[in-house]
Amino acid sequence: MRYSKLLGKSLRQPPKEAEAISHKLLAKGGFIDQLAAGIYTFLPLGWRVHKKIENIIREELDKIGAQEFSMSVLQPKSLWLETGRWTSIDPPLFTTKDRHDKEYALGPTHEEVITDLARRVVKSYKDLPFSAYQIQDKFRNELRSTGGLLRTREFFMKDLYSFHADKKDFDQFFKKVLEAYTKIFDRVGLKTLVSQASGGTIGGDVTYEFQVPAAVGEDLVFFCKSCGYAINKELLEERGITDKCPECRAKLDQTNAIEAGQVFSLGTKYSKDMDANFIDETGKQQPIIMGCYGIGIGRLMATIAEVSYDDKGIIWPENVAPFSIHLVPIGSNKKVTEKTEEVYEKLIKNGEEVLFDDRGESPGVKLADADLIGVPIRYVVSEKTLEKDSVEVKKRSEKTSKLVKISQI
Amino acid sequence: MRYSKLLGKSLRQPPKEAEAISHKLLAKGGFIDQLAAGIYTFLPLGWRVHKKIENIIREELDKIGAQEFSMSVLQPKSLWLETGRWTSIDPPLFTTKDRHDKEYALGPTHEEVITDLARRVVKSYKDLPFSAYQIQDKFRNELRSTGGLLRTREFFMKDLYSFHADKKDFDQFFKKVLEAYTKIFDRVGLKTLVSQASGGTIGGDVTYEFQVPAAVGEDLVFFCKSCGYAINKELLEERGITDKCPECRAKLDQTNAIEAGQVFSLGTKYSKDMDANFIDETGKQQPIIMGCYGIGIGRLMATIAEVSYDDKGIIWPENVAPFSIHLVPIGSNKKVTEKTEEVYEKLIKNGEEVLFDDRGESPGVKLADADLIGVPIRYVVSEKTLEKDSVEVKKRSEKTSKLVKISQI
């Protein structure tokens, strides 16, 4: 990709309302563009990162047998009345009306819709278990929406739902999801605390949050360095836990953290509200046991930026970087231009995803943009490197560079 | 994929409101599930087809240099007031309000949003041309929504927008898009008439519709078998064309057709309404010249079903089929079961996408479901085929089958 052609280039200054590091860097780097409070356009650079995260999630969920599908944004009010969440959910729903005055929620989550589907397709224990997920646009009518992608009013979420005949089967699947989540966060370069939490308006008895320690995080998490136990502030207080780990009695530490994913054991909450039942092996009607599991993709992207940056810009982990190599020619003499084109062709032929800064900007501007955008590896071609028939190769995460012969690329 | 585990299996009967062939077959086959009038869940089978179509579109648009990105569903009313379309667009907008009583459209299209982006990022002719597309959820407040996926109130659309400094550059790109569209429709197995049409509430001087002849189609298209000229009914009447081809004077034929894609030459309609200008090479301010280009993915999927089916079900073209092979064991004796598992493993190892009907249903039910779902190739394993250490291989589109040795799979 030639940077000159890219829609959404770097800005000289971040938007003045931006406070969070990730908001500043993602906006300044040309990853996102704010359309309204809490509503963003993902520019091509940002969308590349988004899609890489999506695909990592898909791979890990496909491995545990979850099926991808897609539910709608518009959800009939009638379903939300069945669970009582039309008015109780927090933050409240965005709603709309059709030309027959029928009301719809703009889905912030899909328990109602999928439970309605399940009660129609599940007849007996033979139809269970199953699990299905979507990566789909969600809406939350937040009163205030600051922090860039950390708290938005519209965002893509991976939401996974699972349906089971008994608790044992649910527990097995729940464990698989925890393992899949651990792999997902690991692959996108995040270290998480798996923190016990309360269910909020999603509900359920057991929930875990995957919390990423970060100063900007709105959650307060207490964790045990010794055994790995973690719990969020609300539940800690509810349970009357003091500063000792309830598992191993070591002292609990605390940290601000960003909730990057959450898993809920819903039990029969939704299946009872909505009569989603099945006939068990003895011929008896039973409510289906459910779980739901969410990861907000945009927030995850911002979280990565919050924990992987320096004073110059973002440092993308390789697996989610928008490009693998940022190619920067220094100087505009003919030989530099020609050789850079040659290197560009070679790298593409090698299967690399290359961002080629072909603009007529100064070396300072181009190198600063390379650091800001944060592609993992930078290739610089200059008269000096060409004296040795080489390019200068530098990792974004390291200070030192080395010369690599063009013939060896 | 084991069919027993699939979310959304075949129905014995199509929904009673279904009239269009594609609606009946997609619902009965377990591809889609209606949530409300004109609002559907794509079940895993249907979503697989959807994603294959998406990826074909991506490949062809990436080849012409268009950049993928993603704009939001929620669009501020203020932008729609600038173009006057807040009230004029037909069908009307779905709208919603936030907690500060600020109004938003649920985007049916994104000219306003991307023109707003363009006027902020484009300064001079050096920032042009560029083109960007998204595959994104759209909303149309249709009064009536029948016909399954042919006319919905929520649907994924590929919308591409292009921005140019002059008409010549626009014309070149427009031609590239026409070629890309031709390739896309060809790859998904559709023959189209490229029909001249009027712009409707999207606007612009020249528009072409990619029309697929089909009895269920709501459009009436006049076309010339001799030279390929085609024009829709409204424009034909507007231009006072009778039954003679204006290009070659041959007699025009007419057909009902489904509009599967549309391309618009927008000129400066939006850039003038919204002050999206650039400084040209002489230092003069000029409005940006624009084009927009849409394909509704769900409608395309339904269109394929409308033209590729028989009395037993859908016949998916290979490139968009949910699976490449439908594997059906006949009989439940141990050898059949074991050998089918062996074949299943082999096919997966060969990189095939296999739908394995592992249910305990009768041969009649399983074979009927295979025809209904319409996977291009069916493999049957039975005691009879195993007598010859073989499977029976049959194309969905053909009557005859042949035996293939399991050792040769």
C-alpha cells in the first residue's frame, strides 16, 4: 500500500477532546475518525487491525466448535419485554420505530434474540449442546462517551452464546471458552487478569472478566501475585474480602484495569424468562442452560494501544499490526526512488504486507509517522544505505537497527 | 461440520408467508431465520454463503485499488440536513435519539458520512483520487417487506465510494468498477444485464443497474439481444424509446429482473451540497467528483437461489456454496459408520469443506436434505458402495453419479 493513496493519514495533532493515550494515538495515527460522540469510522489502517483481531478470535472459537452466524441489529421490543430488559438494561437501549409504529431495540447484546431462536429450534436433548457466535455491530446509549474506542456508543463485538442440557456439559464448555480467551489475548499481545465479577444487567451467577492492567482502566481489580486469583472491587466488597487472598492468604494487590472480555454463566435466567425448554432423556421438560461470552473488538484494539506504546507512538504486536513492514525512502534522488520501488516489489513478492511511504515529505516527518503508526518493522532506504547495497532494518520495539543487503531480502 | 451439531437445520415446510422461491428455499434449507418482517438472522449455513460472496467482492475491489474501511450505522441528523435527504430519501430513514435528544439516522447508505470525511481529509488534487468500500449493515424503513432476502429492512451492503479531481479520472475508475462488477457477478454464477437507469434518491447523472433476469424480479428491463444494450422501464419511457434498440435498431426484448448491483456517477451533487472541495493544480477551488457503487449481499444470495434451483432445492455455484461436499451415510451398520468417518477425515485432510449428515434420519430424509441444501457435490456411503470399496459421487447439478474408490479420495 502506498501511503500517498491511503485514506486517512496521520494528523499533526490529536483531537483536542482526546485524553486517553489510545484515543490520541489511534486518531493521530489515522486509524480512526470520530463522527459523533462515541461513534467512529474505522479508517483503512484501523480496519486492518480490527480485521486481524477478528480473525484471531474466529480461529480460536472455531477450534472449540463454535459456529459463526449473524443476527440483526434491529430487535423487536416484544422480545425485550419478555425478559424485562426493555427498560432495565443499563446503559439504556437505542430504540427506533418502523412505519407501523412497531418499536425495535438497536441490539446492545443478543440474549433475547438467540434465546428466541433456541426455543424454536431446540426440541430435545439431542439438539444440545451448541454454541454460536457473531462479530457484529452493537449499540449502547451511553450518557457520556469519552476515551476513544474504550467506551463507544457503537462498536463491533464478538458475542458467543452456548446452550446445554446440563450443568456438567456447560462447565466443560465454559472451561474451553476460558482457554480460548486466554489464547486470544495472548495472540493479540495482552496479559490479562481473569477476575471474578458480578453479572450486571446481563446476569448470571458466575462471571469472569478478562482485565488488562492499565492506568486508564475504569475498573479496579484486586489480584494475588502468588496464586493468580483476581476479583473486581464490587464483588470484593460484596463478599467482604479484605486485603488477603481468599485462596492462598497472600496479600492482594490492586490495579486499574480495562475489561477486555467477559464470560457469563447465565444458568436458566433467559431460558426461564422466555420458555426455552427441551425434553430430557427421561421425557421431562427442562429449561436450557446457557452461557454468553463477549469481546469488544474496538476496545481490545484500544487496549493494545494503551499497553504497547512509547512517546513516539503505538508499538503494534506483530499479529495485529496493520502492516508487517513500513518502507521509508529517505531523499528523493533517482537511485533511492528506484531502489525503494525494487525493495517494495521484493517484499510484496515475499508475502509481506508493506506500507510504503511514497510521499514527498521530509525524512523527519516520514520517520515520525512510521513511529506513530507503529508497524513492527521499518525498512529505510537512503543514499547511505545504498552505498552498501543495503536497507536499514529496525524493529519498532527496539532502539538498534542493522543493515540488510537488498540481494538478501 | 457434523450436521447434527449445526444450528438451524432444514424445516419440513417453508414459512407460510414465503412466496419467492429463494425465500422458501433459504428458509426451508436452514440458511436464514426470520426475526421480524424484513429482518433476518443468517444461520451458520447462510452465513457461510454470505461470507463467500463477501470475499469474492473484496478480492475484486482490492484488485482495482479500493481500500476497505468501516463507517458507523449511526449517522448524525445534521449531515442529512446538509443534503436535504433527512426527509427526502425513499424509503424513509429509521431514526433514533440519544439521551441528549440528538437524532441519528440508521444509515441506508453513506454518501453523507464519507463526503464529510472527504471534505476534512482532502486538501488538494494531491489527495485525489481515492476509493474506499465497506461491507456493512444497512437499514431501510420499507413499508412492506416481503420476498425474503430480496427486499429487507436490514441488510449487509458492499458500498464503494470514489473521489476524483476530474471527470476523465472518474470515467477511468468507473470503467474499472464496471469490469470488477462483471467479474464479481460472473464468479458468483450470475448472468447480468447492465441496464441504464435513473438515479432515484441516490442521484447522479449516469447510473447502471446490474440486472439478473428472473420472474420474481420487481424491475422491468428492456434489452437488445443483438448488441447487449439494456435500459430499465422508467428511463426507457422517460427517453421515449419504443421497442427498437437505440444503439443498433434491433428489436428490444423485455424481462423481469432483480437488481443485484448499481453504480452511480454522482458528479458534484454531494460535494456541492456539503462543500467538499479541493485545490486544483492551478490553485483554484473545485468540488470533488464522486461515484458510488453498491451490491446488497443478502439480495445477491437470494438472487443466486432464484436462478439456480430445481424442484428439490437450491443448486449453489461452487464459489459460493456453504460447503464443497455433502457426505451422507446410508444405513447405520458399523462398517458404514466407520467408513464414513474415514471418508470424512480424508476429505477434511484434502482441504474440502464437508457437511457430514451424521443424524439417525432415514436415507430419504437425508438425501432430500442434501438436495434442498444444494452443496455442489454429494458423497454417499452405503453397504452397496462399500462392496466395491467405494463412495457414490454425484454433482448436485447432474443426474448421474459414479463410484469412486475410497483409496482414491
